[in-house]
Amino acid sequence: MQSTIKFVAPFVVILFLLFPKVIIASEKEEAVIADAKLSPQTQACIGCHSLFTPGIVQDWLSSRHSKTTPSDALKKPALQRRVSADIFPDELSGYVVGCYECHSRNPEKHKDNFGHMGYRINVIVTPNDCKTCHPVEVKQFSESKKAHAIKNLMENPVYHTLVSTITGVKKIEKGKIISEKSSEETLHETCLGCHGTKVDVRGIKKVFTKMGEISVPDLTNWPNQGVGRENPDGSLGACTACHPRHGFLIEVARKPYTCGQCHHEPDVPAWNVYEESKHGNIYSSKGSTWDFSNVPWKIGQDFKTPTCATCHNSLLVSPDGNMIVERTHDFGSRLWVRLFGLIYSHPQPRSGNTTVIKNKDGLPLPTTFTGEVALEYTIDKSEQDKRLDKMHNVCTGCHSTDWVNGHFAKLESTIKEIDEMTLAATKLMEEAWGKGIEDKTNPFDEPVEQMWIRQWLFYSNSIRYASAMTGAPDYTTFKLGWGELTNNLINMRDMIDIKEENKRKTK
Amino acid sequence: MQSTIKFVAPFVVILFLLFPKVIIASEKEEAVIADAKLSPQTQACIGCHSLFTPGIVQDWLSSRHSKTTPSDALKKPALQRRVSADIFPDELSGYVVGCYECHSRNPEKHKDNFGHMGYRINVIVTPNDCKTCHPVEVKQFSESKKAHAIKNLMENPVYHTLVSTITGVKKIEKGKIISEKSSEETLHETCLGCHGTKVDVRGIKKVFTKMGEISVPDLTNWPNQGVGRENPDGSLGACTACHPRHGFLIEVARKPYTCGQCHHEPDVPAWNVYEESKHGNIYSSKGSTWDFSNVPWKIGQDFKTPTCATCHNSLLVSPDGNMIVERTHDFGSRLWVRLFGLIYSHPQPRSGNTTVIKNKDGLPLPTTFTGEVALEYTIDKSEQDKRLDKMHNVCTGCHSTDWVNGHFAKLESTIKEIDEMTLAATKLMEEAWGKGIEDKTNPFDEPVEQMWIRQWLFYSNSIRYASAMTGAPDYTTFKLGWGELTNNLINMRDMIDIKEENKRKTK
Amino acid sequence: MQSTIKFVAPFVVILFLLFPKVIIASEKEEAVIADAKLSPQTQACIGCHSLFTPGIVQDWLSSRHSKTTPSDALKKPALQRRVSADIFPDELSGYVVGCYECHSRNPEKHKDNFGHMGYRINVIVTPNDCKTCHPVEVKQFSESKKAHAIKNLMENPVYHTLVSTITGVKKIEKGKIISEKSSEETLHETCLGCHGTKVDVRGIKKVFTKMGEISVPDLTNWPNQGVGRENPDGSLGACTACHPRHGFLIEVARKPYTCGQCHHEPDVPAWNVYEESKHGNIYSSKGSTWDFSNVPWKIGQDFKTPTCATCHNSLLVSPDGNMIVERTHDFGSRLWVRLFGLIYSHPQPRSGNTTVIKNKDGLPLPTTFTGEVALEYTIDKSEQDKRLDKMHNVCTGCHSTDWVNGHFAKLESTIKEIDEMTLAATKLMEEAWGKGIEDKTNPFDEPVEQMWIRQWLFYSNSIRYASAMTGAPDYTTFKLGWGELTNNLINMRDMIDIKEENKRKTK
């Protein structure tokens, strides 16, 4: 420790030289930061980092964390409270939530903990660290499908095959396409960009920085903020996926762009459908005048139309404070049916870890290829009704009961029709497999198979999403909707015939 | 009536308990609502609905309707007036435009009128109701193509076949694709989402609400706000398509997101082309600082670049108040040529009801399949010139005459070239039909036919739109433009050859 | 001159009548314009144009030009200065930068100079005119690839063939597709809309305006603001491509919509990738509260996440004023590798004029069709390192060194993999050419060739862009990424086989 302090000495000087400037910056942010509220450790962090990574420091200055001590946060009435812990570690409660408060939590669990300028620092702040103040949110999240996003993708043999098929580099050998194993880098930039990477510690390495050479943990698959990231402390998830560093603004999480980063066309077109919907139109036209920071969030007063968070996550009350729906960080907990995720729609799975599922074909999938649901792994009718009721409650914040009933009846009809359309495509696919026109061993790596994928992964998802979100009729008709669904089905039929004829002739 | 009052009694209590809260909410909106200006009936509506659908009430509080009585609206100078009636029914003129004022109009015409808590209420407010204060706008709209949007689509045998082909659920029977009749629900979520549904009354039904069981009209194809909706009072259209409930803000109608809900890629890419244009760029960059509410709308002062409404609808004046162009709610009335709608461009039709047209092939289409225009149903040169002149006037609000001339000359060249490209694709199509490679009986349900559709419905439309809107060069080149137009034509040629050869071999 | 003055006389009267109104307008803009600061000539311009093109005048009133004299602009401290000249022509320095100040520069060089209401006016203000006050920016720009955007496209035989192939009108003659020469109008609306047109003067013509008939230069390919426009004074470029008339707001140039006009999917999806990235999400969520006008631009304080300009152009400083990176108008000068432009990635070319390049095949391309780089025309390792270092500096404004290193290592891996994927597609293409299945004479006009184009022009570009911009994982996976790259490669293989079989059978 002594030796580190020596090393730090010159920075302490810098710290004192710089600190006034930080305060100046914060005045520009119209924030009043009482010096006394910053822990001495955080003051040291800021001393250097306002020189070396000033953007982060400024972003933090714009956060609520930089202005609030946990003990102040607790003083709010229950519904307005943004922390869910009732008690905090002594060393935290009197200081605002600064660099050190977060980056020094649970060092014993953090394989990425390292000595840095005389302090023990974790590179990555994980859900297990955020849990100190936000335990309810972390618990809900940890049980959700999102927390298991890596495993649910990569340990599902069907999806894993799809991942490998599309992300492996291809070479041509004697005219044939040979696919290599997907690289870590490409997995990281594609599927795992959203699902999350496994961040592990390989050891310690030296990096050359503006401050000179320093030693830092050597992390795998870093940087990444995928929602199901596997962290060096063993925890699952990255809160920063939706609450980006270091402003952590609830406003950002509540705006649709955040969800839209991953929930984007063509496979999960939630953002695109929302943007074309009436709700999205009003949001785009008037949203800049609404209050996206208020807790609890008042329907009609703080905002006039929902964003993703309104329906799926946020604590909502009426303008006179009556509870409409409770906050949740289990993003499936208000959903009764799963519109995407695999081939056919199905009741939401019981567990956020979907690898435990076994369907009739013995695969860890919620339905068989022909649509039969693995009922013992999915929620039952009474749970479905309870969840539908929650969502119903959100809608009737603005719409009449009859209106909302009409909406959901239409959605139910669409789900049924789209599952039938998927079955039609699957039947053509089975014909192609049965006749040896394409080879089912890998069900995703030939032309007709690729057409079949589009049918359920792109077009069916789009139509179901648009139906669920009260409509984006142009999207549902031509963009990635019924027009493509029909066109692609017709083309599957034709391509099977052409390939069959070709096969016959070459014999 | 007596019996209803009894039923209502408990709500009267609630009303008195709640009303102060409503006023509190409106203070937050910085609106000063004098109690006296709300009709007693509207007070009763708000009493309950601020409890049961608070979002609607809050939205209405943000509207101009909630703050203005018709008689006040009349006091403005003519150009600033937002109502076009000169006189109002006595019972309306002294109250702000509240729930009851709109939802109780013309009850004798409304099949959807029902007894609700002691009042006779229409579920749907229709153009015929809005006409009370906005007669000029409703008349203009009622004669437009938009008001006839259902009929123009569904009673046009060519388009109707396209609608059926793409929206019917498909089944596979003995390896063949069999298409079922499109369901009401899917029509509603696709084509009729924008064009409008037929909302009829099947009778009265009971629904279970937060207030208990109530009786309401049993409506078909509801909820819907398609622009040509057929209403239970026999009127055509939904003002709410562009002026969404219950804020009715002119600001929303003037922003491009509203038009973009339906005028979206790939078939009507007005929004997408605008977004990529210079006008759209400046709007996105600076639009949040402009005044979208002012009437009349001052070029250069209220806004710096046009949105859709500027060119197609709004009353525009120069900063010193000189009229540039009059307001219109007939959205085609400034247009001389129809860029989309069918296969080839053509002069705008004379009537908003396009089903009256008969072309040389006897079809209700403005051109034949080879491009010959049904001249007696389309506007003549002199009317075209008059309309072009109006649009010219809008453009010269900011651009020099020579600039504008150059722009329109370019558009004319593009229209001509694109019609030639469409003709080329049609010739290939006719070859395929002539050789029996595909079957013209349904001209839309086979692979080459589907390629032909794309040619005129997606790519040709896109290029014409981009040309008309002063450019989105990337869109016109690669997105859905010349690149696709060429690629698809080449592929049509190849696919016809492949299918012909296959046909020959299987003989 | 006498005769012109006579002609102008009535306008002088109008001028005096109108001028007060202009001042009223400017008050609304909260700008205080001292009459004395407008040159007499500019006062005359405004006198008429506030009547005839009021939008332009209002837009100019919102500009910094309308409020600043060159001599005032010089008084700012060096880093805050928005002009790079040290001295100005006497006639300019005391007046704000009005109509006449810009439209009368260098008349002897302007073939588009003409007599207009008693003044000699240039229709087009060119980089050579802007150079009067902004010489450093113009010099940087003039040496960039952007300034040579027409030549680099149209004098590159490979790209020129692609341009002609897609933009020529096609006719069907005896069942064959015959392509005509691309029209000037269509070139203008497609490729040259972004790259720029050649604006030349054919003579003088009369136009009929609201003021009556006037004589103006007869310009070719006008209006156009393409970034590499060839101007009637011989200069290259249009500053208005990014600084649109007549507000010239730095705010617009710094917002991503400006770059997005041309850098849009599917071929150059910079905007689309940004929009889906974390940076883009935060920009969309919070950008409206940031300062896009400040010079120098303070990281973290003026803005929290980068836009295009941040990384590629702007002068950046830390909140306490330390230089992070200097301003540049050579848009490639912070780039070490060229991610798009031709088939394979390669080091940035040495000269902005890429037609000087000769690769091993003798073509003016930076790589051969199989990826070999023309090293003597591209920057060397040490220059690459210098540029990478600049970009590194921008990133470490907010991110740790290790984070940034991890990002760039991932990009490097992706570039390598994508070049391999392109090579695989090229090998299939060469098989098709070698077997006579398609004809290499024009390498872009047949179906498999069109598939090959997509491979490198759409999908490869998209993946490299997404990687470079810290990710848009959904884009990289399914939108135009690995999913399409794989699907299209598989389809190339299949289509070659089908066409080969067809060819064999027809023999």
C-alpha cells in the first residue's frame, strides 16, 4: 500500500489543481454539489479522470447519483423512492454515489479487481454491486429471460446452429462453401452484442495510457454491455445495457431508442413498429415536452402516449396517485404470450432460463417444429390471465374497456393466423427435406431453409409485433408483413420445384 | 331517465370528490380553466373518466378544445381563425369543447348512440359531427380520395385481388398453396388499418369494466382510425387519423410522423424519402425550435423547411402576412399528377371516388396495363397547370423561380423514364403470361408476378417520390430505387428463362 | 449601368416600404440587427427578396452571418474563432455577411455572374468564395476525396460501369433487355445527387417570375448541392451540402442527419448504424439538451456522446480547454483504413483524387478484384498509426485506454473476416464467369453479378461500419449483416448451379 501511495503522490497534486475546475463544470450543469458529500476516494478518482476521461466525469455530473446520498434517497415517500433497499452499508449512506462507491463493491467476488493508484478497483460494476441499493430490481431481473440471454441462445442447439451458420467465415474450397467456426469477435459484434458476452479475467496486462504504462486486468470479450453479460463476479447481466454510463438517467431507459438498440427489424422489429404506430407518432411529435424522469410515472400528466417502458416496466400511477401497475425489471412478467423467440407463438416460459425446457421432440424449445407447445414448461391459463389483466390495466389508463377488448381480440386472431402461416411454410420445408432437395442435418444453411427462416423470424414476428402494438399497418402489409410472408411462401414453392427438377435432370 | 339518474347517483358523489383533482392537474398543464366554461354534462363525464380513463382526460386538458369556446374562436381575425363555421348551435357557443359537446352531436344519425350514465352518447365522433365547427374542412375532405379510401381499394377489382392475394391465410394441401378468404381482423391490421374499416353496430353488448358491468354498442372492426373509415352515422373518414385524440393538436398533424404512419416504405415511401432529403435533415436538426401551432403558418418565420402539411395542406402566409396558399383538406388538390396509386403515373382523377373510372380495358383504373390514360376521368391540362402553379407558389416562398423550374423539369423527366421502366417490366410479364409460364387469371400470386408488382409498387413509387421531394439520392439509387429496379428487371428475365426451361423439360 | 438603375427604381420604393417589416421579423428571431451593419447592397437584396423569397431571408436572419461582421469575428480568442482568415477585404470587414457579400465575390471567375437589378450577382456561392473568410477549411476540403467526388466516381471505369448499368432506362427488344444511356436528370437524382453535378453556363435565358420576366444564367444540372459539385468558377464542392442555406448553422452540420443524407443504407449505412448504436441511442434520447453550436466543442460538457462530426471533423477540447483534436474539413484525415469505396478494405488513399491510382490489373482501383492493395497509392503504416492515434484520442475523451484498444482490436478482426467473405463471393463469381454462365464484359448486369455486388457493397460495408461505430448488433446480425452475407453467398452457389444446369440442358 505504501508503495502505491508514493506512486499516487503526483496525482494528489493534480487533484488539488483540478478539482475547482470540476466544480465549475458542475455549475454549468446547474447542479449544486456540496464538496463534503463526495467521498475522499471518489474525489481522488475525479481528480485524475477529469483530466484523462473527462467525458465520463461530466456524464456522471449529470446523473442523479452525483447529487444524492443513499440516506437522502430513503427519505422520499415510498412510491417516489428510486432505491429499494431499506438500509445501506455505513460507508455509503452519507456520500453521493460516486466512482469509488460503485467500483469498489464486493471486491472479494470480483476477479477483475485490481490495484489502481492506491485503491482496489473493479473494472466492471455488476448487477450484484447495484443490488446494494436496488435489490428488488436486481432480483426481478436476475430471474428474467434477459439475465439468461447468453445461455438461452448459445445452449439452445437450434439457435446455436443458426448462430454458427450465419456468423462463421466462409471459404470456397473446390467450389463448395466451407464454414469456419465463428470467431469470438464476430459473435461479440453480432448476437452477443445484444445477448451479452462472457467477460472473464485472463490475468494482468500492461497498457500504455496518457498517464504512462499501467497494469489492468486482461478481460475477455470486453467492452460489452449485452443485457445478459456474464460478469467476472459470476453475476448475470449489465444494468448499463439500458441505463448507460455514467448518467444512468431513467429518462434514457424510458425512451424507446434504448429498447430499439436490440429490438430492431428485421427479426425483433419492436422499435420499427412503434415508430410507425399512432403511439409512436405522438411520441415523436410531442415527446420532447413530456416528463420522462418522474417517479412514479403519471399517465396522461407526465406523458400522453406509452413508450416501451410504460407497458413493460414502469411503475405507473394515475394523475391523482392511484396505482395502475407496479414497477418490474422482469421484462416478461406482464406478458402472457411469447410472440417471438421460436417459430411459433406460445405461452411465456415459466423460468427465465429456457434451457430447462424439453419439448416432445426432446429439444429445449417451447414448441415442436410443427407448433405443439411444451405445456409443462410454460405458464398456465390462470397465470396468463393475471398477466393479461395487468396489461389491460395499462391500456385502460387511456382507452375504454371495449376498445382494449377489441384490440386484444384482434391480436389473438393474428397470433392464430400467423402460426398457421408458419405451419404452411414448415410443410413446404418438410417436403424439401423429405425429397432430399435440401438436407435437414443443418436446417439453416441452404437456400430454401433460409427462406423458411425468414418466414417465422422476420415476417411472422413483424406482424405479431405490429398487432400487439396497436398497429403499424404499412409495416404489416408491405414492409415485413403479409406481402413478404405471401411472396416468400410462393417463392419457396417455386424454388423447391426448380431444385427438384434440376436434381432429377442431373441424375 | 329517472332510472338512469338513480344509477348515476353514486357517481355524482365521486364527481364532487374528484373534480378538484382535475383542476389541480390542469394547473400543472399551465392551463387556466374557468369552471364555469365546462358544460355540466362535460363536468359529469370528467368526474368519472378522470378516474377510469385519466389519460384521455389529461390529453384533452392539453388541447385547445379544453380552453376555447366556439364564440371565442370566432373573435379572431379571419386568417387566424381555426373554425370555419360562422355560427354555432346555441348550446355549444358558451362552453369549451368538452366530451359531451362532441360525443352527443347528431344522435339521430348515430347507430352507435347509447344510454350511458344518464346521457345519450355516441361512441364515435365523426366528420359529420366535427362539421359543426369545421364545415369547410369536412366538405373538402369528404370529396377527396382519402374519404373514399375503402371503396377505392376494395371496389377496385385489381387492387382487391392484390389485397386478397397477400392477406389470406395460406394452407398447404397436397403440396399446393391454397389461400383462404382474408379475415376481417387481418384486413383491419393491414390495408384497412390505413384505409379505414367499416364500423357498424351489431346491437348492444355488456362489458365488464372497473366500474362493473355496463352496456355499450357492439361495434364491428373497432377500434380503427383509418382515414376513410365508414362510420355508424353513414359519414366517411376519421379526423382522428391525423388529429389524434384527445389533444387534437395541429402541431401533430403538421409534423411528418403523422403522414408517415401510412405513407411509409416500401410502397408509399413519402416519410422515408423526406427523412433523407435536405428538407427532412433541417427539420430533424432544428424543427424542435419552430412553431408548429401558429395559424396562419408563416414561411421562414414559424418554420424554415417544409413538412408534408406545408406543401399539401396548410394555409401559408409570408412573414408580413401575404397569402401564399390557402388551407385545404382535400389532399390531392395541389397535385397535378398522381405518382402512385396504379402502375403508371397519370393526371389526378377528377373525383375522389375513383371507382367511377373506366379505362379502355373496361377496368376502373386510371390507366391500362400498358399505360394509356383514361383521360375523361382525369383532370385536364389547364387544371393541372393551376395546381402546379399553387405548388410553385409554395416553393418560391424560399427558392428562386429558376431553381423551382429546374426542380419540376427534373421531376417530369423522371416520371417519363419510370413509366418506361414499368412498361419494360410489363412486357416481360406479358411474355410470361403469353407463354403460359405464369397464369394471368390472378395477376399477383406467382413469383414473376410478385417481381412485377415490386417494380411499380415499390421501386417506381420510391423514385418518383424522391424526385418530387427534391431528392433523397441514396434512396433513389440503392435503397428502393434504380438499383432495385434494374436488379429486379434482370431477375425477371432470368426467372422467366429458368421457368420456361423447366416447363419445357417437364413436358 | 444607368439603364439598370432605371429598371430598379420601382424596387427602391418597395425596399423602403418593406424594410421595417424585415426588422420586425428579426426581432421575433430575438436578433438585434443594427441597420448600419448591413451593406447598402444587401439592404437592396433584402428589400425585394423579403417579398419574393421570404423564407430565404428569414433563414439568413437566423444565421450567425446576419449578426456578425468579419472584424468582430476576428476578435474572439483563437480557439473560439469561426473564421480562419487573418485579414479581410476592406469592403467586407465592417458589414455583416449578407446576400451581396457572398453572391458578389470573384465575379471575374464566375461564368454564372449576371446583371440583376443593377448589381453583378453570382447565382452560386462556391468554396472559392467562402475561402475569403474560411481559407483553412476550404483548403482542407479541396484536397479531400469529397471535393473529387464526381471524378472519383465517373472517371473510375469500374464504378462508372456500375452507374450506367443501374441508371439507364431499359427497353425490351425481342425479349432482351436493352439499356439506354443514363439521362442527365436521372444521374442528377441518383449518384450525382450526393457526389455533385457539373454546373455549367449555357448562356442567358428569360424566366417568368412574380416580378415579371427577368434574365438569368442558363445553368446545367441545377439545382444541386452535391458535395463534389463542379462550379461555374471552376472550383470543386458545395459547402451547402453540409451547411445548408441560408442559416449555415454549425448545429446542422454537427447533427447526424446531415451526414445521413448521403451516408445511408444500404450501401453506406453510417446513419443507420449510428442510430442503432449506444451513442446514437443517447443522442436521440438526450441530444436536444446539448450544445451543438459551441466552438471549441467541449467533450462531456457540450455533448455526452459523439455524432459523426465529433469523430471525423470537429475541434474538440476537454471541459477545461485542453485540445483533444484539431478541426478538419478533410473528412478522411482521421481515418487510417477505408472501409468502403471498393470491394475490399484498404489503407486510405494518399490523394483525394483517386483516379491517379493504378493497381496491378492496371485499373484505377486501390485493390485488385482479389484484394491486393495498390500500396504506392495508399498511406503507409506510420501515417496510418498517426491517424489511428488521433481517433484514439477522441475515444479516450470518455473511455479508458483498454476499452478503446479492445474496440479497435475487434474492428481489425472484423475487417479481416469481411475481406475473406468478399473473396469467397469473388471466387464464386469467377467460377460463373469462367464457365460462361455470366459474362464479365460488364461485371454488373446479370443476376449472379448483382448478388456479388450486394455482397461487398451492402452487407460487407454494413458490418464494417457497425464494427467501427461500436456496434449496432442487430444491424450486423440480421438487417444487412452476417445473415444476409451468408444467405446471399448460399444463393449465389445455388443460382450458379441452376443456371449451369439450364445452360447444359439448352445446348
